[in-house]
Amino acid sequence: MKTISARQTGIIIFLTIFANKILLLPSIMYQKSQADAVFVMFGIFALELFILWVFLSLKKRYPYQNLQQILKKSIGKYLSKVLIFVFLIFFLFKTILTYSVVYVYLKDLVYQDEFGFLALVCFLPVVNHAVVCGLRAMGRTFELFYYLILAGVIFCLAIAFFTEISIPVFFTANVGAMFNSAFTHLFSFGDYLVLFVFIDKISLEKKDYKKILSFAFFAIILVLMIFSIFYAKYQITSFMHNNALADLLVFSVQFNAIGRLDIVAMLTIMTLGLFQLEIFQYAFCESFVMVFDKLSIKYAIAVFDILFFVIYFILIGKYELMIQLTTQYLSYFSLLSNFIVPIIIACCLFKKKKELKE
Amino acid sequence: MKQIVEEKIENFKNQFHDSDDFASRIFICDQGTIGFVFLKSMSDPILFSQNIYLPIQNYAKTISSDNLINVILKNNVIEKIESKDIIKNILDGKVVVFSDFFNDYISVDITSYPTRTPSEPPTSPVIQGPREGFVEDFKTNMTLIRRRIHSKDLVFETMFVGQITQTKVILTYIDKVADKKVVKHIKNKISKIKINGIVDSYYILSFLEKRPNSLFKQIGNSEKPDVVVSKMLEGKVAIIVDNSPIVLTVPFILMEDMQSSNDYYTNHHYSSVVRFIRMLGLLIAIVAPGFYLALQLFHYNILPLNFLITIADTTQGLPFTPFLEILFIFLLFQILYEVSLRLPSYLGLATSVVGALILGDTGVKAGLISPPGVIITALAKIALYTVPEQQSQITVLQIIFIILGGSLGILGIVCGFIYVVNYLNTLNDFDTPYMAPYAPRIRKDLQDGLIKVPPNDMKSPPSSFAGPINKEGK
């Protein structure tokens, strides 16, 4: 089987944690919990380590089986398909959300006019092709671009850091607001779930766990740094800046006088967005194949494309509707996919462990 | 008795369709008749007379089947052959000797045909280091390799390809270093080649490639024995094809084309810098025209104001759109390139004058093309030759990226680039990742990547080739 290494897995984790939290999320989270959104993020990240723990335990116990094979033994064929179907829906909307966020960025800052179909024409064939190429090719591509992306992000952060910033005002939101913020933005998390659907395509040894964790922690630290510097830079106007990473550069007046540096953010965001789309679409297709086990991945891609076109005309480009969907309806769904399903999987794991002990 | 030998000669002559270069001689002695057949175009008639015919004439009275081999002068390779191998031996330039008083067929090597002496290949000149290059003769090429590897582990395996040409294809590798699976796989692929003729090593490329329709090169090649030998020391298998100065090497990774033989004969710090420049050159060659178009058409706000004013000034009043302008200049350069390749050398200067002065300068002055457009396209075309081995692929990619940049802007270029990289990462011929040692990252092999370490630190062959199973899965 074509597998990916621990390093490539770590990079996938890094990209999924990082990519969909650096554009829209800082601004919309500020509306609910102000600068304390950093603490909210920290809290959710800490909670999410549970998902990572479940994944690593699962991998340790079943190194060569896929999720369906693992779940089938514990909860039966149909219930396992239901759980994977939850993942399938989660990844479908995750992909749509990522498209929407990148679309908003491209429309606002890069092309400055109606751009929808152009973005679609660009992204869809590339993402479809990547899924056809498979996880191994994708993992290698991510590995190749990892340092470039990192350099781009750090460059944006450094430029923002060395321009006018002041310490953000923390501890202004009450605990209720923070919980509310955490719940409403839950859909932007659940990034470790992608690992479950291609668990059998990852080669991990016990010594690699540290590597995986280090990539996850690094991504978390970087996201928290972006949030902090973004709030430090824009303070109470943070909610107006919908493209956090790009806005860190756009309004850096001193550096703009020398030459426009937007290109760095542009290339970084486009690459990151594309990679995240690849990961989520691949996760969708893998889940699809597990649910509808008689259909190949090419059918999964075709189904995704059809669904995508349908949802595209309803959602993408409609900023308000998209926010409403993710912060109201999908939050409940995220609770199910991000926590309840992993808890069920963990229970299956413990049940199996107990049975083995007995 | 004489009749038997004459009949045999007549038979051979018929098999060669009375070809003018077919030669035969008859020598009659007391014991019987001796026949000789060979091809004048492949053998040396003087050697035949001096080393074979005259000695036999001198010992005519005592000659027998037992002492015939001893009579022929020993500076030629002599062997007894079976009747089924007679034609093959004649075609190889050997004289086949037979008689009516003994049953054996004796083949004597007097092969002689014009060959080029090894000289510096025009495609890969070096400032320091060996200047020898392969030639069209396979024997010379084998010698050039053997001279560099004094080891009993060096293996040459000859196969014949081409239903009509029966061209010699020689597989060469170092037994203890090369991966047996790769050797077996190549042998298997070569043995299955069904083609009328092989004129150059390029003919067998598509039979060896896993994806023959791919734009990208999947088999390495070189005209320099030192390069081929160093690749063989890394565990690769070389394929010599008779009548071709280009020796193929497998497996192939993209990084090979970033390396030049010069890198190994100069300071390693300098080599690292040069490799970075080559990488940058490759990148500029692929995306520069497309990127310039994207900036000009979609993202002009990114450009510094002074540069933007220059572009606006120079492109004002042009009859073409920026997209067509770049395509036009690109086409112009490509035509000039093709012309310079095929024109006789004494007309080279005239091409330069026509290209640089008349087409370039006058084109700008006439307001047909803009100076930035010419500069960017020229830069891309020149940068292409930092990695000349990738010239054909890059030219196609340039056109694709011009279209992407001109129609979709930077997003098109990013998408195109990632598409290409994703595709390259699927290439995994002979279990060797195409983008190694960077994707997947093979730490040990980074020593000869973009940053090169001194030779004393490169102690073992790279694991990208030595191990047959993909590394990242382990």
C-alpha cells in the first residue's frame, strides 16, 4: 500500500490546523469574545488533543486497518457506516467552507471584482487531480512546500510585528461569551478527524508520536501568534478585517512604501487554501468509498463535484449566509462530529481492550 | 569437393541478397578447399589478407582442422561457432572460415569501421574535470566505462533489439551496488521491445518509461562517461545503445538535472550556490513570462509604482494585448532558436544580427512589442539553459504558464504549479521518488541535494536508489 510517513502526516496536521483559521476566523471570533478569542482558541485546541489521542491509540492498536474495518468489529457494519457518514458530511461542508473563505479573500483583496467562477475553474480540477494522484503524492507535495509556506507565514507575522502594534486588551469578555464563542465556531475545528479516514495509509511507529505532536503544537502556537498579533495590530477594529494573514501585510504602511509585499501573503494563502481543499476533499472521498464500498474514488470525486456545484450556487459568495450556516447550524453538527463520534470510537477502543484483557 | 564450399558461399551470398559489400574467398590446398566470407563494409580487407589468408597460404601443405586456429595470427579473436551464428558473426564484421575437410566454423574478428575518437561533448562542456565523451561505437563506450571502474563487479550484458537492425543494447551496472530488481525489470522491458529498428538510444526511451505519454523525462541520460560512472556508483543501471553517444541511466530523479559534472570538480560551497542558481533559473524559466502577464493584467497594484509607470509607458499604443504580445515574442524566440540549431555555422552571426537587431530592436522601435516584454521573455529563454537537460519540458511548460497567467492571474500560476508538482510526485519509476530527496525528504540524500557536502562526507550511495521500497512508508 502507498503510505505516507510520520513527517508527512505531521505536515498534514499542521496544514489542516493552520489553514482555515488564518483568514476569516480571527475577525468573526472577535465579534463574540474580543481579544479573549485567543483563550477560546487555546481551550478548544486543548480539548481537541483528545481527538488526536484517540487517533494515536487507534493507530497503535490497529496499524493496518481502515476506519471501517476497525469500527465494524465493535459496532457492526451499519452503525460504522453511519459514523463515517457523519465524517463525510463534515468534510463536505469543511471543503465548502474553505472554498468560501478563500473565495472571499480572492474577491476582496486579489481580483477586486466578481470572481466566483474563475476561482472554481482554477481550484476544482487541481483538487480533483490531487485526489486522483492519491495521498502519497499529496503528502510529498505538502512536504515540498512546507518550508515555503512556513517562511511566508513567518514573514507576514514578522512584518506585522515590527510595525505599529500594541498589546491587545485581554479579559474583556465574560466566561459565558467565551463559551458561546467556542460553541459557535466549533465547525472551524475538528481538524484531526481527517487522520481517521486515512488511518490505514499512514505509517507510524511509536517513536513517531512525538513528531506528530510537535507538528500539532507548532501549528497551534503559530495560530495563537497570528490571533495575538492580529488583535494587537487592529485592536477594536479587528472585526472589520476578514482576511487576517493578508491584512497583517496590507496595512503595514512603512513596508508598503518600499514595495507591495502582498504577493507573499497572496502566494501563501493560495497555496495553503489549495492544500487544505485537497486534504478535505480527499478525506470526503475516502469516507465516501468507505460508506459506499462498491463505488471507486472516481465516483466519489464526481459526487463531490456535483454537490459542490449545487452548494456553490446557494452558498459561495454569499458571505452572510455562509457565516450563519457555520456559526448556527453547523455548530451542533460539529459537536457530534468533533467530540461525540471520537468518544464513541474511544469507547469501542476501551471495550475491545477490556475484552482482550478478559 | 570444391563444390561444397562454393555452394555454401553461394548460399550466404543469397542470404545477403547479393549485397555489394559481401565478400568471399576460396583457398584450395592438398587437403581440400577453404572458404572465407565477410562484409567489406564492416571488416578490414588488409587484416584479412595479412592475418588470415597469407598464413594459411604459407602453411598450406600442413594445414588441418586441428591446426587451423594456430595458423591464423593470434592478434585476432578466434572462436569456433555454430552454424546458426554464422550470419550474426558476419554482420558483426567477422570473417567466417569453413572448409570441406573439417566440420567446424571458425570466426575471426577483423572488425573495422570508421569511429569517432572520444572528444568533449558539445552539450556538456566542463571548466575542470574529464573532457571525454561517449562516441557512437559501443565498444569504445564500454571501454570508457571499464577504464573508470576497475572492478570485477562491473557487468555488461548485451541484448539485441530491433527486428531488422538487431542493434546491440548493453546493460551495464555494478553488481554489488545496483538493485537486482531494477536490473531484472529493465532486462524484461528491453526483451519485450518490438520495433523494426533502433537508430539512437532515444528510440528505447518510451519502452522503458512507465508513462511514455508523459511530458516529463523519466530516464536519465548523459554523454559523459564520468557522469555515467558516478551514477552507476549510486546504484543506477546504464544502458549503452550501439550507434548512440547518449547513454541512458535508470532510475532517474529530477535532482539529477540540477547537478552538473562540474559541481564535483569544484569547491562544494561554490557548487551549492550554483545549484541554487540553477533551481532559480528553472523556476524563472517556467513561470517568469506567465507571472509577468499575471501582474500586468490582474495584479498591477502589487507592482512598485515606478515599475508600473515604466510598463504603462512602454505598452501604450501596442497593437497586441499583453497576452498576445508575450506569445508573439515567445514565438519569435522559439523560431530563432530552431533556426540557429539548423543553420550552417557560418550563418550563425547573421541569425544573431537578424534576431537581436532587426526583430528585437526594430520591433520595439516600431511599437510592435514592448521592452519589458522582450526582457522578461528573453530572461525566461536564457534561464532555461541553466538546466539544458530539461529544455523540451520547460518550453512546453512556459506556454502553459503563459496561458494560465494571462487568463487566470497568479491564482492560475499557483494552481498550475501545484498541479505539476502533484503529478511529478506520482512518478515513482523503479520505486524511486521523482522529487527525492526533497519529496519525500530523505535526510541522508540531502548531502548531494541543493546544498552539496564535500566528497569525504559522501560515504555511501544515496538511499533513494539503493532501497527498492518507498522510504517514507518505512
